Amino acid sequence: MPPLISLLTDFGVKDTYVGQMKAALLRVCPGASLVDLTHEVPAQDVRGGAFLLWSAVETFPEGSLHLAVVDPGVGSARRAVAARARRGDVLVGPDNGLLVPALEQLGGLAGAVELTGSEYWGPRQSRTFHGRDVFAPVVGHLAAGVPLEKLGRTLEHLERPFSFPRPGEEDGCPVGEVLHVDTYGNLITNLPGAVLPGRFRVHIGSTVIEDAPHAHYQSVPAGNPLTLVGSAGLLEVSVRDGSAEKELGATRGARVRIEPH
């Protein structure tokens, strides 16, 4: 059986781009199993796409393939790459930082190539749609058993134009920031549950949230803010039956301070 393949893009679903990309992949490997992580990464938001990919890849079985395309530099000098993680998964996409956090989540980089082997590309070539014409056919060939090393020129490292900020400390208190706002308006921070005290209050903007962490989203009355450790293992700030982004006026980059009780 071909390995499971995840798909993440900023293409949206209004146009036919996702369908064309899937068709290009399935043309090479008709038996492939595809899982849509999301196609709603904000347009050209490489950092946002990198977070979402990072948060999802560990769920997949070892040896899966991950096709990620958030590519504002398509057609430019940026490299098209395929990279193997130490866990055995292979990630394919633009060399713009999108793949790096997910690779680290899967044990780090074990090998990479620039996709210079045009015999593994699709029959059509566009300077604006490498998702269909380069990346998807390459993933199809990988799924069909073509070794990574045959796809192009060996690379020693991938570009890393950004990193997720690490939590800090201020007066003995953990300090972090919001990395992502999910579809519910929950504010997902860079503070792992492991660095948090047993009980604490959260300062975000002018809002102070007491009696944290909360056990679940209904731990407070409707409309009130709460915090809990979410599915990614990171502290989240939420509003019951509402959007923390809207109600608290906070978004990505907002400072979050933890004060132990």
C-alpha cells in the first residue's frame, strides 16, 4: 500500500487549484490515499502554514508523505525541495521555511534534495502553479516507490528564514505570545503545558484570567474568558461560546504572561 499523504495549502476551495493538484498526484499514483489537512491557510502566510503543518504531522503514521504548498515565491529563485525526517516521513514543498518546524517535530532532517529531476515533474509546466506541475507529481512518484535521492540534487540543509519564538521569563514568570488563531477564535500560544505552574493567572492585553488552567470550555459562564492546554500541548486562551480574538482584541503576536498563584 502507498503511504498516507497529507495535503496543506493556501489555495482555498473556491477555485479548482486543489482538485488539479490532487489529479496531478493521482495520475502518477492512482492508489494513493490523500488526507486534506487544510486548504485555508491565509494567503501567502508561510509562517501560519508552518504552524499548522507542525501541529498535524505527528498524528500520521511513520513514513507518511506530506505535501505542503504556501508559496509566495513560486517561479522565483526559491528552491523546490523534498526532505526526509528522521522518523521516516518525507515532506515536499517550497524551501521557504514552511517545512522546517514539521521536520523538527518528526526528529529533524535526515536528508533532502532539490527537485531538479524534471522527468518526475508533470507534463505541464507553469511558473505560477508548482503545486500541480512539480510538487504533486513528485509526491506521486514517492508514493509509487521512487527513492528520494533520484528526485534531484542533494542538499545539506533547508532555508530557515523564521523560527517560532520560544517562551521566555520575566520576574520568574513564564512569558510567551500567541502563535495562531484557530477557526473558533481560540488564541494558541507558544507556552507548552510542561512549563506552566500548577495553578496560575493569565495576563493578555488588559485581560486577566484567574483560576487557570481550566478543565474544559464550559468551566466558566458563557462569554467569559478561560485558558486550557489544548490538543497541540500548548496553552490556549478562549472565550466560552465566543471568539477570544474578537472579545479580547488579541491576535497573533499578542504577549501572554503567566503569574503563579
